[in-house]
Amino acid sequence: MRKRGFAYLSAEYHEAWQDAETRQSHGCVLLAAGLTTRPVIKRLDLGSNQGSTDRRPAGQ
């Protein structure tokens, strides 16, 4: 894992999140994110992450 580094981000989100206490709607919300060394969806291309200019896995 040290040699390869983290190359993928696993995210949990909700498209129409509502606060349980106030019932206020917040729309699309990122709930959690974690770094991983392998993708859940196997056919994703590492070069397709459009927001990043650095295409190397983390730690390289």
C-alpha cells in the first residue's frame, strides 16, 4: 500500500438531505468520504477525474 498509495475516493452523499432536528432541506450533501487503494466500480479510468491536475496516486 505504501508503494501504490491511495488512488480513489469513496464518497457517501444524499441528493436531497434533510436535517432530522430542524427538518430544513439542504439539497445535495456530501456525508462522508474516504481514501482507498482500489475502486468499487472496476472499470473507472484514473485519468477521468476532471477536477484534478495531478494524475498520480497520492504519495508519489
